[in-house]
Amino acid sequence: MPSRPFPYPVSIGIDICKIRRIYDLISKDNGKWRRPFLRKIFNSQERRTLPSVLGEKQLSTAGVHSHNTWRLAQFLAGRWAAKEAAIKAIRSRRATFHEITIESREGRPHMLIDLPRAHSTETTAGKAAPSDRNGGEVEDGAGETHEARLSISHDDAYATAVVMAIDESPEV
């Protein structure tokens, strides 16, 4: 008898990140790459809350090879893994790190994913619009925010994350 497809639009993504890789990157060249790396991973809303989440001391480049830098690397590796897991969980769209927001609510990570809506109309201003994985074009700024379940774990040298999300689009 042939198998039946899973009846619910639930999708799971998982990722693992080596903390040392992030530590080496943010310590490189006396911390010169720390702020550009933060801009790459976090959207503007997340960057505004980083000082309250991490403390200004960990964001500065002072004491680059310190215990605080290792703690920052653990945090960043967990967030990196979480955003990669979210991208895997929402396979029907090409989500970017900046479309994924991770907040802390009651001491636990909470994930919001802003997905643009796909459409199949013409481009704007002569530029090709980005496209989703189903071939439709994506309209900037017009979309929906989805919540996803998130678990982040750190153990010795690795940070892992698992994301469970609703992905109602057909399999690609």
C-alpha cells in the first residue's frame, strides 16, 4: 500500500553551528568584524534590543579575547542556527536573516517570520522583482508575519536550534 502524505502543514528545520567558528570571526582583527557580523545576522529591530539583551560591554571590541567574547559567540551561534533552521522550515519561500526576528519573551526565545506575498505581476521600476521558490514574484513590504516555535540549545562547542513552523505552500 502506498504511503499517505503527512496531513498537516507543519514543517521542521534544524541547524547546528560551531561556536568556535563564530568566536574566531568576531575576534578577528581585534574585533573589527564584530559589528558587520551583527548587521548581517540581525535586522534593525533586533539590533536595537541587543544592548539590553547582551549588555553594551559584550558588543564593544574591548577585551576581544575574553570570557565575554565567548559568551557573545555562544549567543550569536545560537541565533545563527535558529535563523538557518527557520529558513529550512519555510522551504516554500526564500526567507532571509533580516525577515526573521528572534525576541526574548519571558526568558525564552520567540520567533517571528515576515514572509512577503508572492504575486505574478510585472516588475517595478524596470528591475526584476525577487521570486519565491514557486516561480511567483515577491512584492517588497507586502506580506504576513508568522510565528514559529523555536528551541535553542548550547553544549560545549556547539549551538543547535530547532524550528517548527506552518508552511502551507505545496512542496517544492
